[in-house]
Amino acid sequence: MTRAEEEREIESPLLERSNGVFGILEDEEDEPSVNNRVKAIKNRWELNYQEAAIYLQEGENNERFDTHPQTQDALPAYLIVHNIWFYIIDMLASILIMGLALCEAPAVKVFEVTEYVHGSLELFGLSIIALGLGMKIRWLGWKQFFTHKRTAVKAMCLFIMYLEAIVVIIRQASHFRVTRALRPIFLIDCHFLGGVRRVLRQIFQSLPPIADMLVLLFYFLIIFSVLGFYLFAPMPGNHYFSTITESIISLFVLFTTANYPDVMMPAYHHSRWSVIFFVIFLALELYFLTNLLLAVVYDTFTGIEKNKFKKLFMHKRTGAAKAFRLLCSRKHLGKLSFTHFQGLLRYYRPSLKKYSVLLAFKTLDKSESGILSLDDFYDVYEVTKLNWKSVGNQRMWFETLLKPLDFPFRCIYRLISSNIFKCFIYLVIASNGILFFVRTILISFYKDSNDPDYIKNQLSQVMWYDWMFVAIYAAECLLKIIGLGVKGYFRSGWNVFDFVITVSAIVGVLTSIFDTDLYYVVVLRPLRLLRLFKVKKRYRDVLATAYVLLPRLWSVCIVLVIMFYFYAIIGMELFHDLPLENCCQNTSVENYYSNSTQFMEYFYLNNFNDIIYSYVTLFELMVVNNWHIIMNGVAEVRSEWSRVYFIVFYLSSMVVVTIIIAFILEAFIFRMQYKHNAENTTEQQDINTNADAVVEFEASITPTEIEKHFPDAIKDLNVMLLLQQLRTTGITTFKGYRQRTKADLNKTMYAEEMKEWIQENDRKLGQELRIFLGEQINLQSLRPSPEGRDRSDSPSHSTCMRPTTTQVTVHAHHSSIDHEQSQVI
């Protein structure tokens, strides 16, 4: 591209109307020089690139476009808050505030500090969060700030906790602070926890049908409670139904199966016919309505998943459309050239190498016209995530060696790739597993109860076959590393897994020589048996589903941690330091809380004396077994109203666990349906056999393209080396890879629905598009035409552009965005 062509290319951004004209506004009396004008235009384009990158980030992160910075003064605050380092600081501050539960009363003894220290730390963390909110007000404005629900709730909690922290420092004493349970709100709002917010949103959206089913469950529970009271209260010694309150609580616990058959036995002792009551209750409540609840949640969850994908898909398209409109010039009306695409990626994907930008552009340019339409540009999110490697670099490492030096390595590669080698390794793993379990059974059978170190001593003994198996595993790793190369070996998740287990096995064997306390690592040996599950198709499906679910399961786990934190704080405020040891005298749970050697049930350890005890107690409650014993003990010591806390927690955990089950079911069934619906047989096979499935694209580069798009290639080492290589080979083909995501599977599954979504969206925007183009052409004719100005870049009609509504503009003498003059939309 010549200097003159480059100047024309960047000369006239399709700016939003300002005083009735588009483009650059010039002083009629004192027209600036050409150099100053070009420099001003370049500055404007840089701002357009920056704003377009912001739109793409908002689309990708599912952020509302009405929170887009509206003035040039707001831009610095927006960029600070959306900086990766601020994201990290904000998350660390949120974790710090939640972690203060360790050192606040009731504190964990190891972390206990004075009120002044933890109060000061709390103020420090809250101040960092307040700084972020202050920056947010700077670009949102007060009205928009408080109409954003999540931000408004966060600000309210921040204000309350700020006052409480100040009170704690002044009084030098802690007080009843149940509001500490709201601290996870700060963590939820962090940038890195977008998946957690989506899971929480799905939980809240699933609540209406869950609430309907819970009403039905409690309706029948109340009916049976009344009936049980009238039937069993007159029976002597039946304390489970002595009052209507006891009847309701007993049947609620029976619904969880935690007190069965204890609750039935007194009535069963009095009359064998009473079993009919309990059978009907359990069949209706436990087996029918509970499973019906799961079915309803699954159906709702599936619809929510599809609707979530639709909204995110359309939101990303909207963000791409807004960014695209900022990147069009009058020379290529409704099209995007490489110059502006490269300028965009300087802000959107700054880590991309220059040749990767060109490869991404060529991948998007399906028509090979050298410019992108909006339909091409919609795939910018996925294509810019590709990791490009030349096909030549994808050869095996030993192929670069001269013959016959490569011969032994080729033989090793053929060996490790053969089915005979794989079957041999599977046989070795199975044999090792069988011997390990047989040995464990023998150790258990001949265990010496008088020798507490018997198991340790037996486990520390290394038999001859242990050395043999470890040697085989080490040889397998070594052969694979030689045959595949270090990078090729560790690229596979299974190989990394095998390497870790092999290293642990070697460490376990060496412990017998050095007599260390690391003998317990040998228990990791059976984990290698997981490789055998790759053999059967059904197991491959399960493992592949687990692999797809793994990133999202992290979000689910964080949701559980947050829920536990909420109830743990409330539990500590209500029930800390209760005298549970030897409590509940003359009750049915007396023995569980006794510290005598006769019983040794240790249930008094299930308390809320600090955050760690609380987490353990809540986990036991969620597991359900004997949870009513914990509830009865606290109710006996504190108050009967304490049962409300435990019942509400059980219902909350039941809802979350039910949604997690529906989440797993949806992922597995979705994958099975995708397998059947996928049209590409090769892709099906890849998904079935390789949990590390990737999406692959291919593109080529010629020396002419490098010289055309990168005239200053000598300034970039990577581009210069590539150009030298291209001058030798003439053309180089690259392959781009990225990890397959569930969104990719969704696009295949919902291909037909996506066409309808796009058509519906286009119909809504069609009228606005025609108005936009009509105004653009009419107003351009009003623009003054300075003498000597090239008019070949005047706008032409294009049906590719989608209209957007945000209006942000640029002044030539500023380097930030101004609401009245910058946006090319």
C-alpha cells in the first residue's frame, strides 16, 4: 500500500453527525496543513480502534452496553477499572474481606488478631472496592450507577460494612454482625467470576418452578403430619408425633430419610398396620415428588441453557456490529480493511503477533476479497483466539534430522503409536491394579491391632513386582517423550496425568530406601487405572463429559463455597460457643454428644465455634445422614426456633444440589444428542476419542502479502524472520487451534434456531439500518469539499451494516472519547 493510498484509507472515518456533517470538521478560515490533518485523523482512528475493542470486550464478557463510557472524561476511569491488574487487585481485596472471618470473633485460634487489626484490614479492602465503584460512577453517572442493580446492591453493602468496620475499630470490640454474610457479593462481582454469576442467575431463574414443587411437597407433608398426629399421638412412648410441631419436624426429617426407620418403629411396635402410613408417605414424597422436582428442574434448566446461549450469542453479535461500525471508512463503506482490523486488534488482542493478525483476517475473509463484511466480522471472537503454527513446524521433531540419524526415533514413534504397545500397557496397568488390591486385602486381613505402625510398615515394603511396574511405567514415559518430543508429549492431558502418577510411583518406591514419611504416596497408584476407562466407549463418553464440564464445575463449586460462607457466618453469630459437650441429657440424642469412652460419637465437634468448624458442620448437614441429630442438639441447647436455620439450609442445599444434578444431566444428554446430530463423521470420532478436542482452521501467507501489509517488517523480528522464510518457500500454510468449548457444540446443535434468531434480529434492525444509510448519504452531500480533496471515498450504499444506538465521538485535539463527536456508529 502506497503512502497516498494509506492516507486515503485512514482519511475519513465514518463519524457520527456533528453539526449536520460527517467526518473531519475543518476551520473554513484557517485550514490546517495536510500533515496536521492526517495526524489528527490518525488520532481519531486510534480512538475508534480503542472504542471498538471496548465494544467487543463488552460483548464477550456479556456486559451491558448502556454502561459504555459516554464522555472522553469517563474513558480513563473505564480503562483503569477494566485493566487486568485492577481485576486482580479487586479480586484479592474481595478474598481478603471474606478471609477476615478466620480472625474475627469467633476466630480460628491460629489466625486470631485484635479488633483494631482486622478492622483496619477490612477498611483497607473495602477502600479498594470503593475505589472501583468511584471509578464506575465516573463513567456511568449517578443515575445509571444506581439503576444497575448489581452495582447498587454492592454499593449499599459497602456502605453498611464500612460503617460497621469503623464502629468495631472505635469500640475495640466485635458486635452482632450478621451482615458479614453478604461479603461474597464483592467476590461475585469480580471480573473473573463471570461463570459464577451465570450459575447464580440460572439458580434464581430456576426458583419459580422449584418453589411450585416445594409448595406441593410441603402441602402433602402438612397433610401427613396432621394425620400422623391423630393416628400416633395417643400411642404411649411415641414422642415423634406427641405434638403437631414434633409431627411436622419428624416427617420432614423422614423426607430426608435421616431418621428412618427410627421414626416408624414406635408406631410399628404398637400396630403393624402403621407401616402403610410410612410407605405411602415415602413413596409419594421421596420417590415421586422429589424425582418429579428433578424432572421439572431439568426441563427448566435446559430451557434456561438454550436461552442463555441465545442471549449471549446475540449480545456478542451486537457488540461486533457496534465495533464494526466504528471501523468502516468511506473508502470501503460497510466493509472493514486490514489496516483498521490490525488497529482494532492492537487494543482487543494486544498480545497477538502481527502475522497472527493477518492470518486471523484471512480466516475471516471467506470471500477472499481483501476486505471484511459484517457477516465475516461476526466470527472475530473465535478467530482471534486461535493459536497459529506453521504446518512445517508441526512435523515430528526428528524429521529435521539427517538420515540415518532419524531412523531410531522413527522406530520409537511407530512403536508407541502401535495398538500392540497400547494393549501391553493396558495389560500392565490392569495387572498392577489387581496385585495392589490383593495386597491391600491381605494387609487388612492380617492386620495386627496391637501394632499401630503395621499398615505403614507393610505399605512401605517394596516388592520385586513394584520395581518391575515402576520400571515399565518409567520406560513408557521415556519412550513417549523421545517419540513425541517434550512439547508433543505434554500437549496431551492423558500424558500429563501418566507423568504425574509415574513420578509419584517413583517417589513412593524411593521412600523405602530413604525411610521417609512419604510412604503414603503409593496410594496414588490405583489412579492409573483410570486409563483403562478409555478402552470402552461408554466410559469415554463419561470422561469426555467430565472434561467439558470441568471449567463450569469450578463455578458450581465456588457457588457452594459462597453458600456455605453465607450460612456459616449466620451460624457463628447465632450458635457459637454453645455447650454441646455432654448436653441433651435425657433425650434421644444424649449418647451422640457424650464424651465418655462408652459412646465416643463426638457429635459435639459439629459446632459453629469458628469458620472452619462451621464449614465442616454445614457439609455434614448437606450430606443429610444424621443431620437431625445436629439440629436437635443445637435446638436443645439454644432454642426450638433454631430448627428454622437448619431446615432453611437443607432446603437451600437441596435446591443447589438438584440444579447441579440437572446441570450434569443436561451436559451429558446434550453431548449425546450432539454426537447423533453432528454431520461431520470425522468430528464425531474426534469428540468420542479425544477429550482434548480442538477447533482447527487453516490459512496461508505469501511474501507479497507480508510486504503489502507490513512495510516496516524490518522493525518486527517475528515478521522479518517469517518474511525470510517465505522468500525461500514461496508460501507457508498455518493451522490455527483453540480449545473446543460448549459454545461450539451449541452452534452445531442450534444451527437452525440460530438462523431464525439472526433473521428476527435483522428484521428489528432493518428499518433503523435504512434510516441510517439514508441520512448518511444525504448528510454527506452537505459536507464542504475543500479544494484538492479526494472525493473517491464518499459513502456508498451498503446493506451489510447493522445500526447501533450508542453515540460516542472524538475531538481531533483529544486522545480520548467524547460523547458528542467520536463514534462511527
